[in-house]
Amino acid sequence: MTRQLWDAAQPPVSFVFDGRRFDATNLKFEQDEQGAIWNDPSGLQARAVLRTFKDSPAVDWVVEFTNTSQSELPLLEQVRALDLHWPCAPDAVPTLHGNKGSVCAMDDFLPFSHVVEAGETALAFAPAGGRSSDGAFPFFNLEGAGEGLVFVLGWSGQWNAGFAREDNGVHIQAGMETLSVKLQPGESIRTPRVLLLPWSGDDVSVGDNLLRRLLLAEYCPRDAKGEIGLPPVAHMTMSQFHATGITSEANELDALQKAYDLGCEAFWVDACWYGQNGKWYENVGDWRIRPEAFPNGLKPIGDAARERGMKFVLWFEPERVVRETPIETEHPEWLLYSDGDGYNRLFNLGLPAAREYMTDLISKIIGDSGVTIYRQDFNFSPLPFWQQADEHGREGMTEMRHIEGLYAMWDELQRRHPGLLIDNCASGGRRLDLETTMRSFPLWRSDFSDTGGPAHGAGLQVGDQSQTAGLSRRLPLHAASAWTFSPYTFRSSMSSGVCLYCGIQGEDFPAREAKTAIAELKRLRPHFLGDFYDLAPLTLESSDWCAYQFYREDLNGGFALFLRRHESEIEQMDMALRAVDPQARYRVTLSPTFEQGESRETTGEELQNLQIQIAEKASSLLLEYAKIEA
């Protein structure tokens, strides 16, 4: 199947060079250990760096273009990192499955399904403003008659993708939205990374779960022990800082100890540690540690976390520089400007000197402070800055170099600090793609549950449930915030990690409930790394239920979570667990509260024919099961 997806004689890539459309048969061709190379007589070289996998039919590639001549080349344009005809029968009904991107809304990452109709305008997708999952999400699953194709794009800037029905298939195209460039002598550029994963079967979850397995095995970052870097159970005091504007070393150390006592695995210092005065967003671009709050620097916090076996998360926003902060004053030549934004400047990671400065600055604070999870935020749209900086005949190059610089900075930070994990935020989940997935995870998948979260009332839990279930179809690692600790509210927000965002230092904080909630998440966490199944249609209706299941084949079990929403009049629902053997016996517990229920034996057939009853609105039921070996 992989050979059908990638054929060097007719590669699924296209571009126009000097007015001529790419035709591999007319170019000098060679192969090496990395992939395929095509050479044009003008000096343009196209190299496809391929990756295949021992245990998966997937194929991954990045195409690189180089000017090997001594002269400027003609225009290279209309570059499609993926240009593929996916065959299907004329009477088939191909359906595209995907997710919305993040826009700080209840429906962030809500799944969708669109039939790719013949004769209609192609389905088209692109993010807003230059962050890769801002409103659109570059993870897709195309389903046909008994087979399908997962397609994931790796580009952390402005991409686009289109799906159009043809007589005998679907035409898929994707790449940078804008790239029209005359390469200079010796100059090289790259295209977005493409991952294709074919699958067969009658259930779209087959492809989704093959992708989850592949990401965990081959892409997701590793910690210092070489194990999958899991989003931790963490706490930060930022909600208090938003309310009071006050922070101090003593307060952070007190919160750290209380977080440790609750069972938290990480302590998180967010945007309250830098700048000399004013609000946090007024100081972005001044990365001096706040002297009156942290007279000893951040090392005491890092030391306290390490002594307790906790990770230390520290927030930065290196790509944004607010006007008149020290970086603009000292190095305006490193900044990009937009006529439409007089307040923010974009720190240009495409400039080697600027990138080296920022890498050194961040690396020193990481090393001095004992940071083990570097958190990078990005709270504005870079696209207008890139576009304004582009010259004629160089459209897309400012974005190209900036995104390449982002990857280079992250890679260098992880090289200097082995085992360093990266938390990728970008206004909450707005920079999720294959390249960032290779290097990071989102501890804060949506700003919907930020400081304004409690104002949504019970709608906060509806959004949390939808985001967990929606995003888990594609990404195995992500986390959100938890404000309260009833079984229903905490289970609504938990995933492979969670952040306690509320204040935990007051005498009225429900410490016992929080401890038991955290203990349950830790018990369930291994199964979050398994296959995922929706057990009920996922909606945003407050009168519905949300129900989903995680299953680990190697552990012979998993769990299912049933959540009756706050306006649901339905007390009982018929449910069928997935991936169970109807002839086998299973050990099962049912837990309406954090106290684990009594264990009993049942059959796989019964698990496929469940009647789940939840008597109260805004309540939940947790079912854990494990196969009994003969």
C-alpha cells in the first residue's frame, strides 16, 4: 500500500517552475538512502526525504528545493507538498472526517464529517492568521467503501488543503498557502511535512486509532528516561495572579508544597515572573525576572520541585514583543512590523542572530532555574507581519524562515537540555500539527476553560467533554484545566493530563476531593494511551450524554466514561463497548464517585449490551474493565 502512496516515477507532489508544471519523467532522477532526487538542467534540485515504518503502512515525507547553480533561478510557485489522486469507485460516497480548530470556544476541536460530493466546490481548509490550528485542524481521515486514508500535515504556519471529487476518486492537494519564490544561489527551502496512513475496514475509528498508535510509537516526544513525555497533573497560580496582580517567591513555594500534597506531578509558573512593572501582557519582550517578586530568581522554585520529584513548567512567549520593551529598544532589526498592529511586534526567528539570542536567553533561564517543561505561548496572528516583510518574488519566504527557525530553536533547546519537554500553547491549542506534535504536547488545549471558564456555568463541562472526546480522535496527548472536583466536573476535563487552575491555598479548598480525583486520573492514565472510541454521538447539546472509551490491547482492558449532562432528561442509555471479546470473561468495576466500585465478573457479550443508568443530572459513571486470562 505504501508503494501506491509514493511512487518516485509519479510522486504525489506538484509545483510550477519557470512556468512549467513538474513532470518527473522529464528530469534527471536518482535515489539515495533518504528518498528521491530530481534535477532540472537549470540547477533546481528537488529532494524528497522519505520515512517509512516497520509496523505501519504509513509514509511520511518532506520535499526540499535547492538552487545548485550560481545564478538566481526562475520563479518556483504553486508548490503542493501533497498532490494525490485517491481512487474510489464512481458510485462510492467518500466522506471526509476532521475537527474544527481552536478559537477559544465551546466547540473547539468538535469533529465533523463532510461527504465529498461530485460536481461541487472542493472542500477547502486553512487556519486564520498563520497559526496552524487556529480555526482549522490539519488532521484528516478520508473514508471510502471499506477503506480510508489518514492525512496529516506538518506546518506550523499558514497551510491550506483541498479535497475535490473526481469521476474515479478524490483529488487531495495541500501545502503552504503562499509560496512564490526565486531561489538564490545555494539557497534551500522545504515544504510542509506530509503523513499518509492507509487503512481498511468499515469503521472510521480504525484509521483514527492507527494514527494514535503511530504518533505514540514514532512521533510523540520522549522524556529523560526515553519514555513518552506525558502531560502531567499540574498546578499554577495564574488565576490568582489575574485576580490580584500579586506574585512572590513565598506564595509560589507555598502553592508548590500544597500541590505536591495533593498528588500533583508538576508545578507551573505562568506569565507572572518577568518584567519590571505593569500587567503580564505589557511586559512581553522583557524577559528579566521580576526582582521584587523573585529576588533569588526562579531557582528556589525549580529546586523545590526537583526535591519533591516534581517537574517545573515555565511560561514564555518569545515570538511576541510589545512595543518599547527592551528587545525592541535594543534590537529593532530583529523585529517584524505590521501596519495593522501598532502594539505588537513579531520576533523574527528566521534571522540566525535573533534566533541564537533568543535560544541562549531561554536556555540560560531553563538551566539556571531547573525548568523541565518549557512552555511556549503565542498570542497573536503572525501572518500579516510575514506578508508585509515579503519582497516581490519572495512571497512566503519570511514565513518559511520563521517556521524553520521555530523548529531549529526547539530542537536546539532539547539538544542542550536532554529530556526537556515542550508545552505548546498558542492561545490554547492554536498551533497543533504534525511538526509540533513531534516536539511538544498541549497542556492547555483551549482558552475556553481559562479565567472566563466558570462564567460558562455548566456549559464549561459540556465544552470540556467535547474537547476531550473530539481531540482524542486524532491526538493522544493533551490536557485542560480543572476548576472544581466533583466526579462529574473533574471527569469532564481530565485527559492524559490536567491542570488545577483554581486557587488551592485557601482553607476552604476541597483537598480531599482533589486528592481522590487526581488519584483516579493517575489510575486511568495508562489507558489514555490506548485506542479511543465514541460510544454516543458527540454533540454540544446540554440535554445529551457524552460517552467514550479507551482501550489498551496490551493491557487487555480499559475504561468507559458516561456523562449525563445538566439538562438531560435521559436516565438510562443502551451502550455497547468496543474491542471486547464476546466469549471472554472480564473483571468490571462501576464507580459513580471517586471511590472505586466493587469488582465483579461478566462476559464480553454483556459489555456489548449494557444498560447504563445515571439517576441524577450533571453526574457520571466510570466503568473499568480487564480481561480475565484463562
